[in-house]
Amino acid sequence: MKVLTSGMKHTRYKFRVLCWVNLQEMHFHDLEECLENDCILCGKVLITTAKLQRMFKNRQLVTDSPMQLAGSSVTETAPPDEHLGYLEDKHLALIAKDMGRECKQLGVRLGLSWNRIQQIWNDNRRFDSIMDMLTEWRKQQNYETNQVEIMCRVLKEQGLTELANKIFGSQMSEVKESSVNAGEDTRGRLPTTHHEYDASLDDKDLLFICEGLPSDWRRLGVRLGLEWNKINGIADNNTLKDGVMETLVTWRDGQSTNQMPIMLNALREQGLVQLAERLCERRGYKDDHDAAANQPQVSTEHRLVGASLDDQDLLFICEDLGSDWRRLGVRLGLEWNKINVIADNNTLKDGIMETLVTWRDGQSMNQMPIMLNALKEQGLVQVAERLCKRRGYKDDLDAAANQPKLSTQHRLVGGW
């Protein structure tokens, strides 16, 4: 109002706004009356003025810093007005102050893209980063959006019910789905018809998958086509869930087509059948087979040429090894103590993958023949045969024809 009235010289003026309910007959309402009353008469019908109150009353002059706002007194940090539906800086500061490691996931739930959140984020400015993220989300909302209801619901979806109750008070303890404003983006909650013929995955789809993955999720990244070392680099630089999200987004951004079928196939191979089924339901597919009908064929050209093993080959071997896998590492030429260190710092399957990748990265030639020989010595003849078939060899002898002769010189010198 100050902006509208600044510079006006006349003492008698009236601001009127076009009626937002009865659009058949153009008429206006007194703006001041709308701002002073929750309801006004439009002919013989009462209409609510919440839209206008949100538009004109939600802009306040902020003189304090966000950190000062986070430490404000009880009277200054009263719960936001649900009726107005606007979140002030002091409310966002309280949320930022008490947020844990799940803050980036909250941003995705609010509708921000993961890549944009990563651009905003700075580990050395954690509180400011969260404030920047929440403020950016708020700027994207139009005046019809009830920010209070959306934020309260999203916090509860993130498992932060206690924080939601602390910020919004008991009157918002149960936010009903039916009360969510029509301006809210609901893609993250329910499957929609526009997904039916769309094979792409958005950030909320990836967050849905992320929350269903166990701690040994890294092999899923290999199934999707990412390199094990790259996955490890991402995991080492992030919290568990942030590492999963960064990995999934990295894959998605490099996969231009058939994202949905490829993901479903990878989830099934990982043994996460129920998660694949829930993803189908979320996206509007009738069932898993319906979604997998257009599953692209994985190229096998690299398996027919050369003796090198890629990460998916190693994952194929990894899945068939049992708890006594460490001796295979010794047969491949790794030291027992090094294998034990890897095993102690990983889950069973991740330890196997890390060991196989460590060997492969240090073995520049004849990886396939050496691996086949080690598998046979380990008594895993069937695994060796399936690996031959996977790589395009006719049989085990065909693959072993180029088996290098292992040097025995070190056995002839010394007493061990």
C-alpha cells in the first residue's frame, strides 16, 4: 500500500480491485475493505479476501539479518498466519536453524531442482545455504499459494513432524490433503496422467527411488551404467542420501531416452522388485511388464572384442560370489591384507566390487583370461562359463586360449 500511495497529493482516493469471483459481470471492490475484512459482500454472496490479504500484507520491511531472526523472542516468532498463508523470513530462519542433513531433499520436495540446490549449496555456509534455498522457493510461489500449508505438509513428508509442529503450532498439526492450495505442485505425491507415455524421470521421481534404497545402493549405479570409481567419488563427498541423489541425477542427466524402463530393469536386477512396482504405480503404469515393454536392448558389442572387463562385467561376477570371496582376490594377485581392509570398510557386495575394480584398474592386459583362470581355480566353473557366454566367447577353452603364462620365478628364489 505504501508503494501504491507514495507521491499521491490528493487526500480523497479509493483503490478498487476487479472482482475475482464473479467474472461474468465486470465490477470492482474496495481494496481497503478487502484488506480489513476476511469476507465481503459481492451482491448477496459473501466472498473471502484471503487472496488480496496475502498479496498486500505479506511484504514487510526486514531490517534484521536471518541469523538474528532465528534467535528472535517468542512474541516475534509466533506461528505464521494460516489464513494469510505467507512465510516470513523469521519463519524460514527457524526452519533453517533446526534442519538436519535432509535439507537438500526438502528442497526437492518443495519443487526446486537438485542441480539448482547444488548450485546454491555451500558446506561452509550451511545456514545461509538453506535460507537461500527456502527463499528461492518462496519467490517462485504466486500470491494464491498457501505457503504455510505446503511447508507444513512437506516437512512432515520429510519426517520432520516435530519441527513442523514447533514452527506452525498445534493448529497445523494435521494438514489435510484436501486443503492444499490448487497452485501447489503435486507431482511428488501422486502419479499423474501425463506420466503414462513419458519415459523420463524428474527429481521427485529420483527422490522417491532414493528413499527406497538400502545402504548398499552403489551397485545400482553400476547397473545404470555409471563407473564404480565415479560412484565412490560421489558417495565419499556426500551424506548417504545426498550421495544417492547426486548419483541418480548424474545418471539421469546423461541418459536422454528411456529413463523409466532402464531404471525399472536396474531395480529388478538389484532385487528391489517392490520398489520397482511402487515406481510403476506412482508413474501410472499398469504393472511392471507394461513399463518394461519398451526396455532398450543393452549393447553387447564391447563383449565381443578385447580382453578387458568393464564395471558391469565385474558386477556380474560379484553377484555370483559368496562369503568366501576373498581368496579369489589373492588368486588375482592382490595382497590378503589389502583385501581385508577393503572388506572391513564395506558391505559384503560393495567389498567384492571394490576389490574387483581395484584389481582391474591395476591389470592393464588380459583381464578376461586371468579372471577366467582365477574363477576356475576357485571352483567357480559355472560362473566362468556364464561370463564366457556374456562376453561372446564360444566356450571356456576359446577364452582360455590366450591365457598368459604366469611367471613362477619368484617361487624359485628364497625360502618361501
